[in-house]
Amino acid sequence: MSDPYVGTKRGRRSRVRSLIHVADLPFEREDLAAGLLLTTGMTAAAYATDRPEAPARPGIGITATGRLMALCCIGFAVVNIVFELTDRFADGPYAEYSTGIAVMNWLVVGLKAVGAAVALLSVASRPRFLPPVFLGVLVWGAFAMLAVYALGSVVQAIGMASGLAGSADQIDLAGVAYVLFFLLVAAGFGVLAISYSRRFRLRKGVVVLGALGAPVALGVILLAAPMLLAALGVMPAP
């Protein structure tokens, strides 16, 4: 059936009176308000879901760990600098290697400075200077490199203690402290790497890339660099 009020002034006035009458009913106003609130809440939730969540700030313990690791890197770099300023290897059994050792020492100083910067950036409230993915690769690479080096030192110490590689007499307190120091620093960077990955929700590929970069970095430092220096005549060939 067609609406008898359509197209007439009387029909329009009747619909207006009906709407006013409905709006005057208490339960209708409550339903309307509830509907508006529900719609607004759903819209806000949709916008909140679309926006990327800001990374959580590191806790006090993580921040302290980052600063401690940076301090360890800087302190250990100072040791290498002191070696060069005092010409520690200019005399003695390593005199002929002194030039090559100097090059390696300054290379290690640079790496330790980078490690200190990575430790501090990993506990910053907001990403600075480097994208989170790139910094994630660096912090995982630092952890993996330190872990491989520390575990290698532990295996070497076990070999000496057992007589399989060297003698137990070669193990002294300074050597034990050296190995423990690197184990501590490796554990600290591991804590930083895990915390950073969780806060920025990094993918597993970042972890794998950083971990694979560690053996390459160690190989360049411990094998390729001395071979290159020997080829250039800076130090005697092994």
C-alpha cells in the first residue's frame, strides 16, 4: 500500500510529530544515547587498532644494564689506549709485532666504542639515529660475537686445565678474571638484545642476521686482519 501522507504537507507534519513523540519517550532517549556511545567506542577502537603501538620504555634494570655495558666497553677500550700510549709491546718478545699489534689495538678500540654506543641506544626511550631493525641487528650481533668469544675462551681454559691444549700452569688469576669479564658482558648484551626485540617487536630474521654476523666479525678481526697486515709487511708472517 502507498503512504497516504507522502507528498503532502499533512504527511510531513505527521511524521515530524511522530519523531518528536518518540524522542520524548525516556527509554528511547536512553537507547539512542547508548547507541551513540557504542558507535563512538567502536570507531575509537578501530582507530586505535590501526595506529602502531609505541614501544614500551625500558625498565630501570634494563637501563642500568645498558649503561653498565657501555661503561665496560669504554673502560676496556681505555686499556687498549693505555697500551699504545705506554708502548707496552715495543720491547720484549712481541717487539717485531708491535706495529701490527698497534693497528689491531686501535681497531679494537673502535669496535668497543661502537659497542658502547649500541648499548646506550638500545635503552633509549625513543629510537635515535638508527632504525630499530638496524639497531636490533647490531645489538644481537654484539651479543653473539661476545658470546662466541667468551665461550671460546672457556673452551681454551678447559683445554689447558685438562692438558689437552697447553698446561694448567698457564692459567692464572688474571686470565680467569678476563674470561669471567667477557662472560658477564656477553650476558649483559644478551639481556639488552632480548629486551630490545620485545619492545620493538622485531622479527626472528633480525636475530638470525645479527647472530650470523658475529662469526664473520670475529673472523675478520682474528684471522683476516692479521693476514692482511702480514701481507702488507706491517707484521711478520705467522
